[in-house]
Amino acid sequence: MSTATPAASAQTSTPVGVSTRRDPVFEELGFPPDPENLYTQTVGTMLHAADVIDLHHRVKVILAQPKNELMVHFPVRLDDGKYHLFKGYRVQHNNALGPYKGGLRFHPDVNLDDVKSLALLMTMKCSLVRIPFGGAKGGVKTDPRTLSTGELERVTRRFCTAIMHTIGPDRDIPAPDVGTNAAMMAWFADTYAMTHKATDSLGVVTGKPIAFGGSLGREKATGQGVINTLVELLPSLNISIEGMRISLQGFGNVGSWAGRIVQDLGARIIAVQDHTGCLRNDGGIDCHALAEHVLVSGGIAHFGADSPTGAGARADHGAQAVSEEDFYRTPCDVFIPAALEQMVRAEQADWLGCKVVVEAANAPITPDGDRVLARRGIEVVPAILANAGGVVVSYFEWLQNKASQYWDAEKVDHELNRVMVMAARRTLVCKQKYEVDMRTAAYTSALDHIAQVYNARGIFP
Ligand code: GLU
């Protein structure tokens, strides 16, 4: 059992990373005081880094609010003949660097403040990796697992229609996120193309199927980028990949690819959690077999001897189901959260038995969690660096669509690695220069780039 309560952890923690001070910008913009709110937390992180580099006040204020927030409601006929009114969002945070860019999430918890946070993170991510995109995010409040394929198609097409006036290949480019996939991007692109009668509109979304304008390497890109970043940072983290013990939270697109890729490099995945449960096997869980199992059964539960696919029995030799607390407490070298936001609060941060956390999900650690990890000397590789691989290959897809050309897989992998390595090095330079944690360092680099663009462009009129 944990000896520290979350409150005690927060009190005793060293104020490293995000400070507990409430920035005056919050008052100026009339933000209600709510430290649990994800948008307040995300803006707080950004403002903390902005202070480190003395970012001009006007840029701080601009970045603390999205440019546009769109909320839509649209009816869709379900298979039983009844109509359901869906709620959707598209938040365009900033476009100083280029067209707005960011995924579409289908999840029952989608809400405006979370979408705003994720859009801000996209602005930071694109700036850190120096691709010419701004930040956006969108989504539909629904559980895609409860919809049939036909219902999913109708919701996707109708949502596209609802936000169509504000997106476009040179304006705002959606992509997959939690609960969305390549097939849905194809319906989205088709709806846009049919409405615009345009043959050159493939670049309106990225993450499309290969057969319809997608890029090789896009499906695994986020997981690949997580591991490229980890590999580049190994010397500074003082760990090596051979025999590295990894605990993985989330086994969707990002988690399962990161697991498979790092396993192939010689690491051992010893614990996995998803929405169906937690598994532990100190001898190693074969992520290739687990991915096969999840494809058939929809989750990691029952992987092992009684796996319906037989994959677990063949490859796993007995992964044990464990409790959530035991999952967090599994002693390991690297913990990779690849699920949802705010999963690691002060309590879970106290439980973690790792040396390093590599954030594959967006905002998986709360500021309180961050402070506990800092106090315990656990290094955090922030999401805007670690999970930028997805949007980087989205950028490559957009370039390929514009040029009507296709790159081979080797070129995509090579270019992705080059961009991730440069971003990791940039982060380490800022870490040393400003003597800050890696999260603050990544934000300082991203903000500095945006500040330079604002300086050059000025503010219209
Ligand atoms: N949804 C992904 C992310 O959060 C990818 C976004 C994109 O490719 O535009 O980074």
C-alpha cells in the first residue's frame, strides 16, 4: 500500500516542473480557478515555460486561448430506425506556423475543455518538431464501440459536413486520434471531396488508408516516434535498451506499436494495462501475440493460457492478471502511458516503480503527478516530444498528397527518425540551457519558435 496520500505527496514535493503559482494571465482572461481542469493544467504548463524564456506578454495571452471553438449538434439515423443527436467539436488553437492540424477523437468523455487542451498540445508539438502546422483538435462525444460500421460511417460523414466550412487542405487538417481510424478518415475525405467536387482535396485529412492517399508508415508512426525518441535519449537517461523492462499503459494503436517496436529492439514488456484489465509477466509479454489477441477479442483480458486465439498460450507462458495498483507498482525501467489524459495523478505517481516515464498519450500526468515524480527523481519525457511521430508522418502524408507522389517505407522511417532525433536534441539543449525538467525544456523550444514567427509577422492590422 502507498504510505503517502495524494495530498501529502503534493505538499512534500519539490516545486520542480509546473509551479503551483496561479499565473496572472488566468485572471486577465477570466479563467475560473479549477486546478483539476485539464485546460487550466495545460495552459499552466505552457505559461510556466513561457516565463522561463520571458515570452512576450501578448504571445502568452494569445496562446492561452484558442482562436476558434466550434461546437456542433447533428442527428444521425441509427440501425434501429431511431435518430440520435450527436455533439461534436473542432477547436482551432493557433495557426501562426501554418494550417491548423490535429486529430478527431470519438469517445464518450469528449468535452470542450479537453479538446481545447489537446489543441494547445498540438500547437506545441508541431512547433517543437518544426513542421509548418498549427494546432487543432476535434471529436464527437460517443462510444464508437457501441456503433455498427454503418452507424460509424454516417456519424463520420455527418460530422464532416457539420465542420466542413472551417476545414480544408490549406486551412485545417484533421487526422485519427482515440476511437478513430484510417477507414473513418477515408469516409471523411470522401465526404469532403464529393461536396467540394474537388479532385485535389486528398490532403483535407491525414491517416487515410494506403489505397486512398495514405502514407506508408502512418499507422505505426506515433508508436515508432515514441521509441525513436527513447532510443535517442538513452545516453542522457543512463539506461540501455537490451533487457530494458517496460510497463505499458494502453494497448490501442500507439501502445501496441510502441510495444512491438521496442520488443523487437531487445526490450522486455513486463506489464500491460488496457480498458479490460492489467497483465504482468516478469519473463516478458509478447506484444506481437498480444496484438493478435486484441484484434480478435477487443482487449488484453484473458491473454495467456486460456486465450481464445491460442496466441497467449503459444507465446506468453502465463501472464498473470493483476490489480490496477499492482500494475502501477510493477518495478521496471520505463513506464509508457499510452492511454488517456490525467491517468497518473499524485497517488499513481507515488506508486510507480520506474526510472523514466515516456508519455505516449497526450497529457497522461497531472501537474500534481509531475511534482511527485520530480521529487522521486523519475525523469519524464513529455508528450509533445515523445508522441509527435503521428503528426510528423501526417505532415509527410500531406506533402505526398500535394505532390501526387508516394514515398517508400524506408524514406518515411528515415525522415521520421531524423525529425524525432532533432526534436529530442533540441529539448536536451534547452534543458541544459535553462536548467529545467524535460517537459519545461520542450515547451521553451516550442514557444521560442512561435515567438520568432510572431516577431517576424507582427500582429495584423
Ligand atoms: N492525434 C494525433 C496526435 O495527437 C495525430 C494528429 C495528426 O496527425 O494530425 O498527435
